[in-house]
Amino acid sequence: MTAPVYPAGHQLLEGKTVIVTASAGAGIGQAAARRCLEEGARVVISDAHERRLGETLEVLRAEHPDAVTAVPCDVTDEAQVQRLVDTAVETFGRLDVMINNAGLGGTASILDMTDDQWSRVLDVTLNGTFRCTRAALRQMVAQGGGGAVVNNSSVIGWRAQEGQAHYAAAKAGVMALTRCAALDAAPHNVRVNAVAPSLAMHPHLVKVTSEELLADLTKREAFGRYAEPWEIANVMVFLASDYASYLTGEIVSVSSQHP
């Protein structure tokens, strides 16, 4: 298959302030932060890994000097989540978009899975998305309403995969949270949607997934390749933008996967 062409920005998020969680490293989070900057947004990047966060900030600031800052944040800690939102507002004056990308995976048979393994994945992936969504919505309502929340779910929230009971449950929970939060936020003109990627390649996935499984998953994709992280980010940008003004409570599958 022909490699996809990286699209130019069109100022879809001009003047908006965006937070992107788990945006250090080389995965979907950093791609989302970069795409938001290229679309004219002011961006607050966040991650629990402070060294990688600093390195990412340095790279993005070289490209967008006055439009990006960083705040370390562990999404399992409510106080840190609130500080993240408060800092975004103090720095850029308001919050318009929250992209909840933080998540934790792993592979374990439910026969062998410990309570700690289960709880850790749920706390980062589902509870962390809840904490960030709640903090963002409270800020958006306090500003007078308007804004968008974009959550990162997964097709595993719909489809079974061996060894993924904790991750699948968390991502299905993100889908349900998205749909219900959308109804709570609608009277305040705030939209809440999610993306559900199938296979987006990044270094962390390579570390935790066998070559055999990656090859099998790639074969299931209609295009015969995995998605680039920025292809997922493009859909996040769309959902964050005014082009998605009538979409809320939706889970958009960013996938070419077939059964």
C-alpha cells in the first residue's frame, strides 16, 4: 500500500486552548499535540514521565515557540489533574479542548490476572479519563459553556482479544462514559466524543506486543498496514473542531479492520 501523505494544517483550532494527556513519547498523544499546534491551537502537553515530557516540550517548542507548555500529571491523582487544568487556564486564559489520551495496557490471561493488574489498568485508562473529563467540564461550564472533550478508546472496547480483559473493560468503559458525559454536558454546549483506533504503530506497542500478533493484526486491516499515530490525531482534531459541531456522544472507529 502507498504510504499516507501528511496533510497540511488549516487552522481548524485557531485560538483554542487544548490539553493533551499522555503526550510525551512518540505515540498518539504527541501526534495529537503536534496536529493541534499545526491547526493553530495553544497546547498544554502532559505526562506522568517528566523526563520524556521535557524532551517532547523541547521538540514542540522548537516548532511552535509561544504556543506550547508542559505540566507533569499522573491521571490517577485528582489533585494533579486539577493542577493541569488550572495551569492551562492560568497560562492561556481558558480551556477549549481536552484530549484524554492517557491509558495503560498489558497482556494477561484473566486466569492469572491479579487484582493489582486489573485495578491499575482501570485506574489509569478509565478512572483517569473520568477525572480529566470532570475537571475539564467543570472549567468549561465555569467559562460560560462551549468546548469539546475527545477521549481515546479502542476497538477492543467492542471486540474480544485474548489476554485483554482489563484493557477491554476499561476501553468499553470509556465508550460508556463518553456517551453519558455527552448528555450531561450538552446543556452547556460542550461536546464529548471518542475515537476507537484499531492498530496504530508506536514504540510502546512494539515493546508489549509480539511480532506474531502484530503481523496477524496488520493482516486484518483492509489497507494491509497499521495506522500512523497522526492519522488517529487527525480524527481527534476533527472532533475537537467546529466541523464536528453537531456530534456528541459518538465513538468514531479509526480503523480499516475487518473480521
